[in-house]
Amino acid sequence: MSDLLDEYPMLIFGLEALLALFLLIFIVMWTASGRKKRAPRDSQD
């Protein structure tokens, strides 16, 4: 594994960027789904 990182030092930054993108999409989808569930209750009140 260290040989791979020595050969391609930017690989770890690419992996970190992919992880950050996945987390961003997950958080946005999670919060957006919560709003959809709460919207009908709020409009009925």
C-alpha cells in the first residue's frame, strides 16, 4: 500500500475528495428527506 502511495502521492487527496463528496451528498439527502416528511404536518397546523 505504501508503494502505491509513493508512486501516486495525489491518490490520497483524490480518495479524501471522494469521501467528502459522498458525505456531502448523504447529509443533503438526509436533511432533505426530513423536510419532506415534516412539511405536510406543518401546513396542517
